[in-house]
Amino acid sequence: MKPKKKLRKPSQPLIETLADNIRRLRRERELSQEELASLCGLHRTYVGSVERGERNITLGSLELFAAALDVTAIDLLTREDA
Amino acid sequence: MKPKKKLRKPSQPLIETLADNIRRLRRERELSQEELASLCGLHRTYVGSVERGERNITLGSLELFAAALDVTAIDLLTREDA
């Protein structure tokens, strides 16, 4: 193995960054969890568990959230203070 | 719903961008699929299917690939020509 870059460790797991961003953006858009779930085609309780950082979600679900919140998947995985 | 930003559609699904990046970075690091799988703690056939864009992988697996390839998860989801 020949690493070409310095090791960069994320200070926060992706799942937690995602949870924070989804909750923040949902509130900014004045959506309830139920409304966001409906936009994503997912269940309200699933959205709640994602917002609590309890779900190891797939890239497919990530894209559903990004489309519903009108941001990119990368935006959802990037810390707001980064 | 009150969208605040312009809609940005990804030109390529995340899964395909990820597949391209993992294959490219693995080869740059002169690793076989088996060696990368071993670094990730995953099976060689799983790595192969991810590199073919066949897997809707989770954020947890994404972080394993990123750590093994010494890049960030965001790097793996960003098109090289972006």
C-alpha cells in the first residue's frame, strides 16, 4: 500500500453530521418529520431515527433526502461549521 | 415546502461516482480487490460489486472504504472532473 495523501480523520461520524443537517434543513424549510417523510417516500418513524443518528443509511436513501431538501448529498454529509 | 436554493441535480448517481473513485484509487495505490477488501474488513466479492456500481452501500461501509484508501468519504462521492 502506498498512501499518497495525509490521513484525514473526520472529527464526527458521517451519520451524526447527516442527522444534524437533515434536522436543521427540515426545520429551515418548515417541514414536519411527516412532511419530509412523505417527500422522500419514507416512513415518519424512519426519518425520526435518521435524525437521531440511529440509522446507517444507504446512498440511495441519502439521495432521497437530498432531493427532498433541495441540496446535494455532499451538502448533507458536510459539517455546517466545516 | 419553501425551497431556498436552486435545485441541483447530480449528473451521475452517487453509486456510480463512488464505484469509479474506489476503482481508480485502489489502482493508484496498487492494491488488488482482495487487498482492499482485507483493509476494509469486507469480502473481495463485495468490493467487486461496489466497483461495478451494483451496491447501494451504507455510510458505515463508505467510511471503511475512505479510511482504507486514505481519503474522506466526501472525496469518494465527488466526481474527479467536478
